[in-house]
Amino acid sequence: MAELSEKLSGEYLFDIQFIKSNVEKTSEGVLKIIKLLNSLADNKYHGLYEIYEKIKEKIENTISHKIEIPVTDFTLPLESLSKDMVTVAGGKMANLAEIKKSLNIPTPEGFVITSYAYLKFLEFNDLKNKINDLIEKININKFDELESTCQKIKELIINSPLPEEIELSIKSSYEKLCNKINKKCNVSVRSSAIHEDSYFSFAGQYSSFLNVPENEIIQKYKEVIASLFNPRAVFYYKTKGFSEKEMVMAVGVLPMIDAYAGGVMYTKDPNNPESGNLLINSVKGLGKLVVDGEVTPDNFSINRDKLYISEKFLGKQNKILICKTNGDIDVIPLSEEISEFSLSDEQVIELAKMGMTIENYL
């Protein structure tokens, strides 16, 4: 107990295995005390056993995040999902599907390669035990060790074959997606882990790929799965109390568009949540420049209640990202920084309305 208290001082790093090990030792010690006390007092304190079991159960429930992955098809279209299907499609795609189904807001077509497909992929290649053996040996205080182990795991995943039935399901869903939008398309292949976009956000810790051609979807799917074991993600979940069994990845597949402008919107300013402002950061072309922090984006602050632009600042954008027809992204350098905003005031207000509608619904 003293060791646990010392670790809680904030000066030490520890993972869930340390907590479980010490909880088990403490539990065994307390049970021994109860037994000895009853042997000395002619079983006078027998009621302590029931109290002990209740406390033990409560502690075990607190330090575990048990999830059950349902048996589903290997791929599912967005329209068949809802926000309650996080264990099927991950947080990101489940919420996108809910917006598509329930709100009158433009959302893309697309499909999800399900959590069940992930489990069957691991099972097919006997990866679960191999990964667990490697993960359990990691000392998260040693970054070089963490990095090298994560690289081994990622190589295991990427070099493992996908079961034929999963591959066929992905190809079939891609064809159906093309039929919906009436053309062949490149796609984005996006992470949608079970705990992503939840209280434990894992924001920005997993990989997503833009403008992926049809013949590379399978490979990029495996690379997204492998990003589940990025050093930063492994460090995060080991210090937040997760076990390897809870790290499950669904993957979203959405058609690409040649974006006029892109970026991110926060319905509350993350730098000042109490300001009453909604924040939009945007650039011309693909919004990846905003996410990666490669340029200074245009910045719009919008009053949340009355939906008017309270402030706006022109960014510093010296390049544009566009989709190449054969896949990948083209970087177009600019001789001069862009001198006009990427969004009109009308577009900003329209986006803000959509953002508030989503926030109020979800």
C-alpha cells in the first residue's frame, strides 16, 4: 500500500500490470489478516469475509475495461451503423454513421471493416499471443525498448496475410461504394479504434491514409491496424490502465474528394472552452496541412449562441495539398502566401450551424 501511495505522488511512471500485481498482493494480505483475526477471536469477525469480497469485486471492476466484440460481417456500410455500435465500428465511424442516419448534414458514403474482422485477422495468423508476449515484456520507462518492440509488432501485422474471406468482403464493399457514387474512386482508410473519440481519446495516435487507390486498400488496412501499436499509443494505454485485449481496431473506408478547402472545427475553443466561441481552422486544399501543423491555418472564432464571426485571422499558407489521380498526395508549393481566406463568411456560419447541430444531438 505504501508503494502504491508513493507511485501516486506523480514522480513515477507505471502501467496496469504494476497496479494489478500490487492490488493482488494487498488483497492476499488483507485476506490473511481476516483469517488470523477470526482464528484468534473464535470466528467473531466472520462478517468481514463478505465485506472483503464486495470490496475486492469493486476494485477488480474499476481496474478492468472489459469489452465484448460481437460477431458481425467483416464489412458494413455506414447506413447500417449507429452511435451505439462502437464495439463494432469504433468510436469515430460509429458517430459518423449516426450523423449520416439521423441529421440532415452532408456526410460521405463509406463502409467499415469491423472490429470482428480485426479479431479474425489476428486469430488467423496467431498474432494475439505473439503480440501479448512482446507487450508484456516492455518497460515503458525505456523508450528505445518501447520503440523497438512496437516496430517488431507492426512488422508482424503488416507481413501477415489477410484471410481470403475478409479480403473478398473488403473488395465487395468497395465495389458497392463505387456504385453508390457512380464512379471509381480513391479512398481514405481511417483508424476507428474502440476507445478512439471516447473519454480516453487516443487522439492523433493512430494512422490514417488519404487518396488510397483500390489496389492498395488491403495493405493500408493492415498499416492502420499496425498503428494500434505505435509507441505513443502503447505508452498511453499502458499508463491509462488498458490491457492488450481491449486494443481493438475497426477501420473506416471513405471516398476521397478533391477538396477546395479543409480543416478542423471545435464546437468549443480548446484553448479557452469558457469563451463561448466555436473555432474553425482551415486551409485551401486538403485539410491534412492543418492536422499536421505544417502551415498556419485561417482561424475563425464564432459566437456559439448567436452564430456570428467574432474574430478571424488570415493564416500563412505557402503550399497546397491535392489528390493525384493515381493515388497519393501532391504538394504544390506557392511562390507567395495565399492572401485570401479559404472559407467565405457564409461558409463559416454554415459549418458552425452544422457543428452545433451535431453537438446538441450527440
